[in-house]
Amino acid sequence: MVSVSRRRLLQTGLVAGVLTAAPVSARAVREFEGLRARWSGLATGGAIDPGDPVYADALARLSRSAQGLLDTLSADPNRTALWADLPLSPLSGNFSISYSRLKTIALARATPGTTLTSEPGAALASALDFLNQRAYNETLPETGNWWFWEIGAPRALLDICILAYDALSAEQRASYLRAVDRFVPDPNRRTNSPTVRETGANRVDKALIVALRGIAGDDANKIATARDALSDVAEAGKNSVFTYVTSGDGFYRDGSFVQHGNLAYVGTYGNVALGGVANLFSLLGGSTWDITDPKRTVILDAVEKSFAPFMVNGLMMDAVSGRAISREKAGDHRNGHATTSAVLLLASGIAEPYASTYKALAKGWLTRDRLNDYLPAASIPEISRAKAVLADDAVKPAPAKPQHFQFANQDRVVHRRPGWTFALALSSKRMARYESGNGENLRGWYVGDGMTYLYTDDQSKFFDAFWPTVDAQRLPGTTVSSKPREPLGSGPGTGTVAAFAEWVGGASYQKTIGAVGMHLINHDKSLQARKSWFCLSDAVVALGAGIVGTDGYPVETVVENRKTTAQLLVNGRTATNQLYDDPRWAHLNGVGGYLFPTKTRVRAHQEDRTASWSEINVGNDTAGSTTPFTRRYQSLVVEHGLEAGDYAYILLPGASPWQTALRSVHPGITILANNATVQAIRSDRDQVTMANFWGPGSAGGITSDGPASVVVGNTTIAVSDPSRTATTVRLTIERRTGPPLVLDVPVGGTRGATQTIERTW
């Protein structure tokens, strides 16, 4: 057992960062000691009551994990690896994974209430010496994935150095820190490629690593360098995480977050950036190295602008999680937990009005999570913060307000309504189709080709083994060739798959409804389609036109492909696996209705699909298990055949069968045009006309002289140029009386953002 006195000593920390007057050297020593104690407290939960039942499961889980690792840790003096399943080799990341396991042992050692059967200090020191000699020291070159050398391993190693500070000699710590200095000497740059300047989440990761290296080694200059790296003082703010970007990685003014140059990534890399900044604020707040950059509001405001729109009742949408969708131990709920945890950590170390806003958001996510899986999976410090906010009656859960979000800089759309949320993942010449590499996301072919995400009461829709078992060639919302695809390669490195379309985006009307479109050009340019989604207050209208395939395979549009055991009705009767020549409506229990307002050939198909996570991820530290999972899917697919075609369907989320049947007769929505020049509708309920012009054209009393997305309502006109090719869009709008209204809308330099004109007639 670890002595309570040692643990208390490890957790003694600064109080609000106030330091008493003392000679400089003595004061510096105390400040470093205090920062180490503060970091230990952030990792362990600090002064928790181990007897509080709320921590029982987490303490037991940590104890079991650490004890299991201790029991299997090799003590053989001739060992070649610390664990038999992690053989060391130049190209593998097993040395980094080994550090992560040692960190678990160090964390359990430093946490009150764990039940390790012996003091692991000596075993930790011996294991660290072994890795330092064999796998990670200042004489070695980087091999394989740079991330293990410059982020994964040093972060875990420094956590151990601080958590187990008392178990290591000064000489040992100095040796380990030399290795860190070799691979992360400067948080501003990539060590294995010095011309690469770190951006976004990678910059935050490295800033935190260098700060911890300074704290572990009593180096004030290192901590100052880490703090300054957040603002990129070295290059006058060029890559500051506190500055809105206009290209590449980082946060954009419209709420977009991009990593790896052209991927929507707030769900994973965004979480890393937010969590890293939250840790640095909490760690350095009130100290000599307090983060005072006035532009830090960029990331503080991002909680509401960039993260909250993609949070659905505690889960983080997969549409912004990149290749991480293929990770068995991740998923939308766990990514949502990471966002909630980072927001609560920020709330504990930031001033008003942010603190109250963050707590209200987090409480809303926690209380609307029907899977109730946050606390059971949370760490001890996460439980401590969540427990406090849940018990605070003064904090009212922030509601999920109905709103329409157009993220022009990351090709993502979120349409939030009472009881349901609809999202779109698009791609363009600016944003990649998907990311694969390092053995991850081997079947991510179509996730950026207009995949639709419909969230209802079923919060496990995309969580419970969806990605390995879904038919990856038939993702909902996509128009695809039926030509079979092969899994991607599993070699080292990551890469993005280019998209070719220019016209991608839309117009948001009063932030409540919106028009969205995508000129789809598929991966090998053998398929094109003009696709529109008109997001209304009670429905989503999906139109497709100009669909042409040239590879000799039939073309399909996937209306739905849902993991469910619910009953599907077609025209009021239980559906069978067959092709329906002209269905008028369908209904999926627990989801809603589907209308087919034009003659359409739709195949209904129910099947059980079996697969394992290892089929889509074989990454060194993220590989999925070979455990087979079987899930039932219900699909509705429009079959276009080999000829050019079009489609139209209307989603009615939450509608009953009776309501769906009634709407099939009186939809309240008129399709005004659906061709390769313009797609347009009129909604009686929302009293708007919505049109996507792929070029000059007219529909519904609106004429545009070029590419544009337009929504005309009773009080407002919303306009954008998703193609980003025009300087001005000229609209001619017919009126009931008098001559047509002619508007010249300046769109040059707006980057596809919506321009709003108030109606004055």
C-alpha cells in the first residue's frame, strides 16, 4: 500500500497561485514544487474523499488496471520489453504505449483510495531506466510515426516524472528530460521536419509537454517558451491558437475547426486543443507564467461556436471526428465525454461570464445523456467536477436550442430542431473527402460525400458498433456507384483523399432553416450529381439531379441505412426485401417518415451484418479487436440504374405513420425545380422559397445570374455563393405587384458565408 502521508505530500499545492515573499531562488523552488503538486492534483482529483461511493467504481477500475499492469510487468534482468505484448522495434510505437502503461501505475500510486498490493516506486524507476536505455534517449533517431516520439511518449513520461517525482533520483530525471529535450526541444516546430511549424492541436500538445518538462526540471525558460508557443510569440502570432485563421489548421470565425490542413476535426483534434488549453490555464493560472494573451477569447468563445453545435445530448457527432470514427475505444459518446470534461475543466479555471456558461452547457449535456455513461467511464477528477456541477442547483442546464448552423470553412451543416438533429458531412476542393492512414479508417470512402446524420431518441445509433458493421458503400445521404471498393492500405503516415467540387455550401435563413448543396464529383470522377438539402422547421427535403455515372455500374442514392430492429412500413404495410416501383411514403418506427413526391424506384432491404473493428482499424495503438459484432440494418435505396437520373425525398423526423401518410397527400412543400441548373422548393409552413442555382437560372419567381444559394422569406433574403467564384450575385425577384426587385449582392471575399438582406417591401 502507498502511504497516505506520501500521497498528501504529492497533492499539497498552490492556493490561487499566491506566493509569499522570499528570496528569488527559494521562491522559484517553491513555485516549481507547487506547480508539480498542482499538476498531480489535476491528474488524481486532488483532495477527494476516497470513501465517497461516487468514486468507488473509478478507484476500483484504476486499481485493477494498475495492478494488472504491475503483475505482468517483466522484472527479468535480461528483458527485451516491459510487457510481452509490446515488443520494442524501431518502427513500432510500442515504446510510447509502454510509457502510457507506466503512467497508469504512477497515477494509481499517487491517487488516494487505490489498492495496489505493493509500493511500485522501484518498479517504475527500473522500467523507466530500461526504456531510456533501449528505446527513448537523446542518441536515437526518430523512426516510424513522428507522433509517438514528439507527443505520445514525452507526454506520458513527463506525467510519470511528476506523479512519481519522489521515486526518481535527480540523475534519473535528468536523463529522462534529456530525451524529451531531444525530441521536443521547441513546441513551435516539428523536430523530424524542422520546416514544419506546429499548428492547432499539435501546437497545444507540444506547449503542454514543454511546460511539464519545465516543471519537472525546474526550468523557468521552458515554461515561458511553452506559454509563448500558444500565442506563437516566436513568429509574431502566425500560428497562434488564439488567432482566427483563414486557411489551414485552427479555429475560424464561423466556428469551423480544421486540422491536417483540410479536415473538419473539432470532435477529436479540437478536443485535444481545448483540453490542452484547459490544462494549461488550470496549471499556470496565477503563477509567474499565467496565460494573459487578450486574444485567448478565440478559444474560450469556441466552446459555444465550435463545439456546442456538434454536441447532441452529450455525444459529439462523428461528422467532425475524422479517421477516429474507426477507433473501437472512441466513438461519439466518448468523444462527447472528452468535450464535456474539457469544458468543465475550463470552467474551474476561468472567470465569468465564461464559467457559468460552460457549467450550464456541460450540465445540459450530462442530464440529457440517456445512455448515462459519463460518470461510469469518467476518471476521478472528471467525476469530481461533474459531481459538483450536477449538485449545484444554481446551475441550470443549457437547453439545446433549435438553430441552423452553416460552417462554410469546414463543409459541415447542423440543423437542430426540437426532438431531432440533422447533420451533413460534405467535401470540396477546399475540404478533403476523408482521412485514412496509420492503419485507420480503412473503409472511410464516402463519409464526406454528403453523408447525413439523423439523431433522434436513439443515442446509440452511431455508437454501438455502427462503423464496422454498416455497409460502408451505402452511407445515408450519399449518391454512389455500386462498383465494389477495396479497403485502404495500412501503411504508416496519414493522408487525406481529395474532393473536386467547387460548389459546396449554402445559405442560412435567420439561423433557423437553410439551403444546402453539393456538386458531387466522386473519387475517380466517374460519377457526378447535383445534390440539395433544404432544411426546414419540420422536414428536410433532399433533391438530386444531373446524376451521371460512367463506370458501367448502376448508381444508387441512399435515403436511409439505419442500425435498427424497428419496423419499416411502405405505403402503410410492413416492408419486405423488394424493389418498390413507385412508393408514396415509408415510415421507420422510432425515426420518422419518408416521402417520395415523384416517381421513384426504391429498394427496401433489411439485413444482419457481422464484422469486427479490426476490419476498419489496424493501427499500432488503436487497432480494433477481432470480436465479431452483429447488427441489424434497415435501408431505403433509390436505384437509378445506368441512366442519368434524379431523385426527391422528404424526411419527416419524429412523424408517426398517420402523420406521414397525411403528409404524402398534403406535404405543404412544393418542388419548384430539380435539374442540373437549379433545385428549388417552396415551404408553406416556413413561408420561404429556397433555391440552389448551379449556374444562371430561374425558379419560383427567383432568377440568379450565376451560382448562388438563396432563401427568400417574408422579412429577409439570405444569399451566398458556395462556388466562391463570383464577385456579385444579381438576383431578380418577382413581386405580386409592381416590377421585379433587382438586387446586386456582393459576395466576393465572403468565403461562402451567408449575406442577409432585410426586405423593405
